Amino acid sequence: MTLSSAVEAFAAAAAVTYRLVGTAAARIQGVDLPTADVDVLLADRAGVDAFAATLADFACHTPPTWMPAAQQYYARFDVCGTPVELSTVERPTETDTVECAGQGPWRHYVLVDLAGHAVPAVRPELRLASELVRDRPDRYEPLIDHMLRHGADVQLTLRAARERGVDPALQEYVADRLSD
């Protein structure tokens, strides 16, 4: 399994601060979503370099590099046939409700056990906001269903939707669904 292979490699860089983000973060928490890649957010460029070093035995498609247009330091590897993308996101944000920028991923996460490793994954509430912004019901419906079954911080969810500029009608829909 790709995620297990990556986590095993990351264990060698145990002191590096990271968060699993994107659909892989939701998937590891039990959300039924297709996962095409594994996205790892790192606190700083040194973390990207350290994780890239742990993946040195895998094919490297993009070595660690600064991408000014995206305002991120980024690397991409192929781990067991699946892209594993490592990055920082260095554009400022005033809110803590963005999945991959600002304080959001560092404040709102859970530790998930994977093969004996505690993997820090961004909370589904922030992932949901990302999918609502993109208006992807095939992604946000499974997240809402999961949150209904397993609990959610409804206030964080609604604040994230509001602060991220989600359409008010969609915000109301989510509020109604989560109050069921």
C-alpha cells in the first residue's frame, strides 16, 4: 500500500512536522473517497528536503524546488505506482480554516494509527470546506456522510465554509445535513 510505504519512509524523519492533507487524509480517517495521490504538507522547506531524502529509493518526478507562482516548495515521487507530493504552502492567510495554508492544518488535525505509526491528518471539517469551495458533491457528500456517522465539529465546519466563501445556499445545505 502506498500510504503505508510512505509512512514507513517518513518514520526515518520523525522530528519533521507534517500533516497528511487532501483525499488521503480523509481516506485514512475512513471516508469513502477515491484517492489518486498522497499529499503531505510540511511546516518548512527543510521538512520537504528531509522527507524527500527518505523517499530516495523511489522514483523522483520533481526534486524539491521552489514554485513561485504557487508559493510553495514542492517535490513529487512515485511510491508503489502512486504520486506522493510533498510541499509547503507559503502564502499567508488570516484564518485557521484553510486545509493547506496558515494555521488550519497545524491546529485542526487528528492522529490516525497506520501500521503502528501515529499519522497526523487534517480534520475532515477542513477537507469538507475545500470540496465545498470546489463545488464537488461527489467529494463533499461522502465527507458529510462520514461526519454524520462519526461526529464533527459543526461550528468549525460552518465557520470554514463561511470564511472560505462557500455559496450561502450550500452553507445552509451543509448546516441542515449536519443537524440531522
